[in-house]
Amino acid sequence: MNIKDYIESGIIESYVMGLASESEKAEFERYCDQYPELVEARRKFEEKLEAYAAQNAVPPPPEVKVKVLEAVGMEPRIAAPSTPPKIINMENQTDRRSSGVPKFLAAASIVLLIVMAYLYFQTRQENNDLSSANDRLRDKVNETDSIMKKIVGEQNAIRDSNTLVVNMVGTKVAPKSSANVYWDSASAKVYLVVKNMPQLPSDQQYQLWALIDGKPKDLGVFDATDNKVILQMKNTQKAQAFAITIEKKGGSPSPTLEKMQSLGKTMVTQ
Amino acid sequence: MALKERNNQAFGFLYDHYAGALYSIIKQIIIDNNELASDVLQEVFINIWRKIETYDQSKGRLFTWMLNIARNASIDTLRSKSYQNSQKNQELPDNVYKGVANQTTQQNVDNIGLKKVLETLKPEHRVLVEMAYFKGYTHEEMAEMMGIPLGTVKTRIRNALLQLRQYLK
């Protein structure tokens, strides 16, 4: 259905003025539930009709009001029956009555409203603060927990009976360099503990190698300043020896042997 | 709503505010009989007082509700036996169309309220609105009396009412 056509069909006027049939009324009320614009158009016509009727009002004889009020069980105030100031009397009474207790109640309710609003905002603020403090605390706990787990895992790996400790001693190029390699031959995991490795320029890094049948295998890079307790390197199944060299940042595919810093032999080898 | 609690002061205010507009409508239906029109107005306000709980805000404004009570009460009075008897010298029922048309022209002199608006309509439209709104005839009754199809009656009334809306702007 086109609601615009319906609005312009004259149904609004029929309905408002009581000229619509029962089925038209039912239909109109149903559409009013669905189309707010229909309700709006109805309201506009009603307002116009009301304004027009008010403009064309004819004052009824004053005794009608007296009779109506008597009939509905009210005491009409008969000040001067033929003049209408009754209206003013009643309105004055309304004003006088509303000046005492209701005014106090109105003032009290406003004060109460302000107090409640203040308490509400204060409570909400406290709640927000507590909630964010709680979040921060939870993050901290999670962080600590994961570090702990990692440390425990590394400790377990090092203490494992399969783990081999390889003491890396300094070469002639770098006699003071020293580190320990922990190699778990069962799981092939390799951990490195830096003891004393000289600081390198920022474009260089240390690289760990496993020597298998004389061939080097890359086990990853690390920095002397790495403040982690234990570094996990790449896995290797086999290794007769481990070597540390200085390479360009990010590592090299094959070791620069003249820059070998330290070397350690596994006990497996001869 | 204070009225629904039958607040006396609110009802007094309601009377003061709307009695004139409703009296005007009643007088446009019950013509030339101020005494009877006053009685109807009294009855209307007593009915408003009694039925205020049945007023449904979602279906329209309070004034619309009261206006329809006033109109229905006026038409009921107009159609009551006692009123018919007192108007015996008027046209016979089978001549109502002509009668209404005559009345319409006669009353031009002291037209008030909505009837003034009807002046702006074409005669064939005006008669139908007059009969429907101020005399309370149903569309079927009018179609039969005038010998025109029911659809035509409906269309003409709708068109007339739309013109009414224009005029009220």
C-alpha cells in the first residue's frame, strides 16, 4: 500500500470526524500502528480542527456548567451565577494550595535528584578506577606467569639427564670469550648461556654453529648484550662441536672461521 | 492523567476550555433550539465525566474524542422520536434530500463554525457532508435516498473532506 496515497485519500478526515465505517476505522487504526507518518498527518488535522472549533466557539449559557458540576457530584461555587468568574475562583484555589507543601516537595525532590546524580557519578568514577587497576594487575600477573613458565621450562631442559653441557672456551682471537651450550640430544634442543662475550658494533652479531662431520650448521644469532638468562637456539640432532663466530647482523650462511670466538667439543666426539 | 482520576479542578478547567467549541457543534446540528442544545451540552459533559477512562490517547486527541461524543449525542437527539414529533411540520422522510438542500440554503444567513467551511464546497459535495456530518446519515442511507451509487457517495465525501483540510490550513 502507498501510505502517501492513503493519507491523501480523505480517510484521515473521515476517521477524525467520525464519518468512517467500522471496517475503515479498524483499518485506519491498524495502519496507524505501522506508519508514524499517518499518525502525524492525523495529529495535524486534529490540531487544525481543534483550532478552528476554538475560534468558532459559542459561549454556552452559564447555568449549564452549574448543572454539569452538580450532576457529577461537585459543589459548584455559586459566587454570582450569571457571571463566569467561577473559573477564576477555582484556579486561584489551585494556586494557593500549590504554594505550601508541593513547593517544598518540588524543592526537596530537586535536591534529592542532584544528590543522587552526584552519588551516581562518583560511584561510577570509583568503579572505573577499580576496574582499570584490576586490568593492570591482571596483565602483570599474566606476564609474570609466562616468564615463570619459560624459566621453569628452561631449567628443566638444562637439568635433564640427556642434556649435555658444553663449555665454550675462547680462541686465540678472543681469549676472554666464554659461554655455555646446553644441548639436549634427545629433543635436539639447544640453549645458550652467555657468560662473557665482548660488545659488538651494531652491524654485527654472534652466530652459533654446530659442527657435524666437519661441516658447520647454523644454529642462530645472538647479541652479547642479550639480557635473557638463557637463549634457545635452533635445534640440532647431531653435533661433534659448537662454535661461535662474529658475523654481519642477521647471520651468514657459512661461518667466517678466522673470526671464531670460541669453540667447545661435545664429549660424544673423539 | 489528572482527568482520569476525575480531578474536580481539572474537570472544571476542561469545561471552561472546551464547552464553547462543543456547544458550537451541537448548535450546528440542533438548529434553532438553544434550550435543547444546552441540554445536550450538559448531557455531553456528564458523559465525558463518566467515560473518561475509555479515552484512548493513541487513537486521537482529547478534543477529537469529545467532539465525536458531542456530535453523536446531538444526532441521537435529532433522530429521537420526541424531537421528530416536535418537528412534524418539516419535510417528509422520503423528501429528505430536497429538505436538506433547502435547509442548507436557508441557513446561509447565520452559518457558524464548520458550516461556514462547507460554503466553499460545490453544492453536491456540501449536501453530502451536511447530511453525513450534521444529520448523521450513513453512506448507504444517502445512496438510497439520492439514488446515486454508494461508491459515488463515498468518493464525493472524501473529496469534500480533503477540500475541508485545505480550507483549515
